[in-house]
Amino acid sequence: MPFNVPIFLTWLRIVLIPLVVGVYYLPNTWLSTVEMNWVACAVFVLAALTDWFDGFLARRWNQTSAFGAFLDPVADKLMVAAALLMLLQMGRINALVALIIIGREITISALREWMAQIGASRSVAVHQLGKIKTAAQMVAIPLLLFNGTVAWNGLRFDSRFWGTWLIYVAAVLTLWSMLYYLRRAWPQIRERGGGQM
């Protein structure tokens, strides 16, 4: 298994996942709910930044590897799924939204694995639509974790409102991108009789 700075950042992202979840299980005598929201939001943002940096550094330093290409999306999906489940448990998102986003990730991951096995992975390579979807959910989730209002210079910013709006946008983009990838893969699915993926 190769080990370099980009892979270290990916592992760091995985290690940070239990912190986002675990902070909400601390006794109220340790942290107030507001402080828990702050910590969870900050840790999630830090984890999201490692996602950007590991890809940037891997390309810049030419340290890409097959293991890194495997681990990076796994870390991303674990991070998003863990945060969505916590938000669902706290009643900050709709169960349908969580199901759409997590279900799509499982479906497209399985599709990509199958397409790679048959040598057609280029058909379901990451598309701009998927990147926009990811950006929307990576902004929405920390806003929903923060779950508060910030006032500055007479202006008020309600993270709950904007986070909820953005997570619904992310859900729509999630369905749209899933349909896009399935349509791209459809000729291969049809050719092989829709057998097991």
C-alpha cells in the first residue's frame, strides 16, 4: 500500500468522521448543543478541505495511485453518509433526502465497479453535473450541522434555511446525475442482458 501526503489526508478524512458523529454523544455538561454544532461543522469543513487538498496535491506532485483512487471516493461517501445520518437523527433533514443521496452513491459506486470490470469505465467517468451536486451537498451539510443564525453588520444569515434549500437542490442534482450515469451505461447494460453488476 503506497503512503504519501495525499493518502495521509484521505486517511485523516476517514479518522475525522467519528468526530463529527461522536461530538453529539458527549454529555451536555461538556458541551452545549450550540457548541456541539460548532465543533461538528468545523470538523466537517476540515474533512471537506482535505478532500480538495489530497486531489490537488496528488496531481501536482504526481502521486496518484490506484489505492488512492479507490480510497478517496470511499472516504467521501463515508463522510457524507455519516453526516446525513446524524442530521436525519436530529430531525434536520428529510428521510427521503438522505435516502436519495446515500442510495445514489451506492448505486453509482456499484455501476462504476461493474463498468470497470467490463472495461467501459470511461462511460461513467466523473461528469461536471456530479461535481456540482457534490459542491451543493458539501456546502449544505455544514450549514445544517451549524444549525443557527449569524448576525453581522445588521445582516442575518440563517444557516438552517440555506442549508435546507441547498440540500434539496443537492437531492435533485443527485437524481439527475444518477439518471445521467445510468443512461451512459445503458448500452452496456442492455448488451449484457441486464445481468448482475
